[in-house]
Amino acid sequence: MSLQLSYTPHTLKFRFDARTSRGAIKEHKVYIIKMWDTQHPEISGLGECAPLAGLSIDFRPDLEQKLQQIITDINHAQVTLEAAEELSQVLELEKWPSIKFALETALLDLKQDGSGIIYHNEFSRGNKGIPINGLVWMGDRTFMQEQIAQKLKDGYTCLKLKIGSLDFTTELELLQSIREVAGADKLTVRVDANGAFAPQEAYKKLERLAKYELHSIEQPIKQGQLQEMAQLCAYTPVPIALDEELIGVQEPQAKTLLLESIKPQYIILKPTLVGGLAASADWISMAAERGIGWWMTSALESNIGLNAISQFTAQYDVQLPHGLGTGQLYHNNIPSPLQIRQGVLWRDV
């Protein structure tokens, strides 16, 4: 008996042309990995490889070629289920975090008889939900106002706004309009700058943002500026969460250096970008040792990847809202028991 794999490309279609700091996106190509044991071919586990343009270190022209090579090598090597835990190390997937995540979750699913239950917890059993933030995409003022109104109507108690694409004064006016509807005691507001601020202007902008009692700001300046980011985190009037800063940081020593030199208030974990669930668990452990908060965020995966990330999140004592509401962005998403009700993600079973 041995493991066998195959993959299927799938192009996810957005319900609208989503704008990000890297431009408009209309679709997102992902690869669904299927893994089974030759002794029981009727049982299979699924994983998802979904690198993001402009963010993932493995979003490159030869990704599909690499994926095919890895699958061919595994299929020929007659790897047993018992030996599969070491696949990531043997295959040296540090430069291919989305493939690593896909193989890891397909294996976890297979070990649970392909049931879609990656971890047994109250969330996967349908007994407990995960609070999530309502994501407001970049766009013109009217488009963003429409999204904000809909999210509030849908019962979200935490909103996350992408900023950095409009005039800064207009973005402040949007935040003001939100606060006129709901104060900080009723509605948590996060913003994500995606590195849009220049280091020399960042502190003054953070001072102006602080007026709106924000929970946090993600990546105010571009990653890779450790000294500038450390200074911001030391004096910021708005708590700072590192996002892109974690991408490509693989070695334990590098993770330690990053956390101890910058000393952020929060880190944000996207398994597709940081190398999977085990890698995310390492970041969580290291952050906890240093008093740094965290939350999980999906990276526009289909419901297959989102299902795994959500169940992993539920392994922890969930306090903060997480960024796990992206499944509704597509009109051709893969069917899933994941449902959002009143700003809470549930797995209906």
C-alpha cells in the first residue's frame, strides 16, 4: 500500500471585481490536491494549493510544473501513510509554502477518512462558531459605503477596511461615518494598509487614525523595513499587526529575530503564505511566549482551504474575530458546510 496523488485546477470567479493594493482581481486560480492510499482508493483527502499574485513567494510561472513533479515523485516513491509526515522535509518545500499547505491538509483529511474533518473540536462538530471580521474591499467611496452598510445589516461586530487606495482624507471620512453609526463599544474596526504608508509619514497618519478608536492596523509600511517598523510599533497610537512581514520567514532563528526586533502588538497568519498549519502553530507559540496577540486569516482560498484553516483556528481558545469570511466572495466556490450567520462562521453538520 502507498500514497497516490492527483490535482485539479479550479478557477474561482469573484462576485465583483475586487480591488486590492495590487490592482483589480476578477478570478483566482487554485489547485485541488487529492490524496489516497492504494489499499483504500475509495477514501481520499483533499488539500488546496492557492498562491496569491503579488504576495505568495511561490506564485511563479513554474508552480504547476513543480506541483506535477512533486506528485509524480510521490506516486513513484510508494510512500506509506505512516511515512507521509516527513514529506515536507524530504521534498524541501520551504520555497513552496502553498504546496506544503496543500499536502499537509490533504494528509490530515485522509487520516480522518476523507470526512472533511481535519480536527475534532466543537467547531468541526457544529457546536460552536468562530467570530469573524466583515471584510470591506477597496473601491470608490460609494462602493465601500455600500459594503459597510451591508456588513452592519448582516450583524457583524467587527469590520476590516482595506485602506490606501483612496485619498487619505476620504478614508478618514469613511471611518468617521462608521463611528457615527456605532462606537467602539459596539463595533470593532480594523484597517489594513497593505504597506501603503511611507515610513516618514506613517506616524502622523497613525495619529489621525487613532481618533477613530481602531482595534489595529495591518502592515502600515512595506515589509522588510525592520528598524522603521520597530520604531512604529514602539510608539504607535494604534496597535500594529504584521502580515506581509511574515511571508518567506521560515527558519526559527529568523522568526525569533523578526518578533524580538519589531515587537509588534499582533501577527496575522495565513497558512497558504507562511507554509501551512504546523508553521502557523510555530508562529502562534513564539508569539504567545512574547505576549504578542494573533489571529488567522484566509488568503482567498476556496472552501477547501478555508475549511482546514477554520478548524485549525478552533483548536485554540478563540477570543478575537478572525479573517475567515472570504468563502462568500466567489459565485462558483466548492460546496461546503461553512456558513456565516450574524458575523460568526459555523460548520453545519
